[in-house]
Amino acid sequence: MLASIHPLGERAKHNRWAVTVAFYLFGSVAAGTVLGAALGTLGLHAGPAIVAALCLVAALVDASGRRPPGWRRQVNEDWLHRYRGWVYGVGFGFQLGLGVVTIVTTAAVYLAFTLAALSGSPASGALIGATFGLSRAAPVLLMGRVGAPDALRAFHGRLAGKLSLMRLTAEGVSVDVPKGWDARIFRRPAQPPETTHAVLHAGNFTLPTDTADYGDGAVQQMGPSNVLVALVEFHPSSVGSALFSSVGLPVPLRPEDADRTTLQRPMAGQAGIQRFFSLAARAWSLYVVLGSFDRRSRLVGAANEILSTLQVQA
């Protein structure tokens, strides 16, 4: 949600960021409170030892780097363009506060509502749920001072470096960003009558702010252990054309697909993979740059790992 609700985006849609965020926080807290209270009606109890054991298990799961099981869906970003800010604010917040109706990135989600179920009363469960809902939504407040595009990109880069896993969502595209990776999803400003479309950049190195769609400006910074993933959307009229006739994300990529001649910007030692396809009634080019052709097996594996988390909405 940090990528979707920020002052720049709200101003562009003629919304007030503070109002949208207030309803976002309210929705998340309300959802957590309702679900926590419902679980508290079970009347179950647990002693300190059991609670401590559950917290330890959750911490170990998160420390392992494995994503907990859960429903693989995100909120519908079409709401950002279809409804007023307060409507999608409360709607997104409510889904976030329920915890399990979107992608679960931490075992703390299951821990919180397990503790609510073991709290012994609706009031205690509601308090736990409300605290969970507030903690889930509060990070959006960090966006309050982001007033320029470069500041927004820098913020996301810093956040991705601090978290073990961050879900980045914008322009109907979402992807998990592991620790040590930098990623951004954006649409370049258009000068009528031209149109622009979504671009995703992800790399296991710091991406320059002026990176071109196909990585020019970033590939020059890459070392032999680096990989760059670029997903570039084409005009909707391209859907159904011969070039984009392949349907579905073309993964997993194979090391033998890597080719030195595929590079948009030839660099010594590097190799690339490019695929054109349609997904969610949208036309895409997937372009992957490997920092070293000799290390292609490991680098293609890293690209496949992040692409396995990619979701696109129509």
C-alpha cells in the first residue's frame, strides 16, 4: 500500500492525502477489532508459556525467510481510479486489517489472531485485533513528507533494504521485493497525445533514479553477481497481435535462454533474456539482464524467484 497511497498520487487524483490515510487507518483498525472480537468469543485460554512458544515459532518462521502460506491476492488497484480517496482508503484498510485476505508476508499475522482466539474474551480479542490493524496500516504515515518523485523512489529503495520482504504494488502490478533488492513500479509522465504505461524495475543492486525502461543507466552499474528484471507494458492495442500472442508470464526462465546478443545496451560479460507476451489483457515485454553470462544459472534462478511472486491485474 505504500506504493499506492502517497501525497503525490493523491494530489494527482485531486484527493487529500490526509483524508485518504485517515480512512485507511480507520478501516484497518476496524477490521482488526471486529475479527479479534469474534475470535475472542471462542473463550479459549493460554498461559504465558504457550504464548511465548507461539511468539518464538512465528519469529523462527520469519527468520527462515520463507513466506507463510496464505491467499495469493492483492487489493484491487482499479479502485484508485474508480472511487474517491476515502472509499478506497477504508476499503484497502479493511482488507489489510483482516490480515489473511491478501498475501501474508509475515507469520505475525497468524500469531496476532491466534493470540486473539486465546485471549479468553471478546474485549481482549478486540484489543489485540485493533493493535494489529493499527500496526499494519501505520507505516503509510511515513509517506507524509514524500513530496517529489525522486523522494518517493528513494523512500522505496530504503524501505526495501530494511525489510526482509516487501510487497510492492502500483499500476495494477505487484511483486515481492526481497532484502537486498531495489524495485519500483511507475508510469512516466506523458505529453499528449502520447500515452505511457506501467514499468517494473527490480534488481539486486541500487537502481539509479534515471534508469531507462530497458535498463540503460542501470546496466552500467551492474557487477557480475547482479541481475536486473524489467517488465515494460505496451499500448493496449498490442494485445492480440502476433508479437504478443503468447499468453501468460513466460516463467521459469532457463539459463540456456541467456544470450549476449539480446542486450539492448551491450556490456562486456553480460547477457540478456527477452520475452513478449500478454497477461491480464495487457501486452508486456519481459527483459532480464544478467551481470555475467558465466554465472547465468544462479542469476536466472534469482530472476525466477522474484518473478514467481509477480501478479498483474487487468
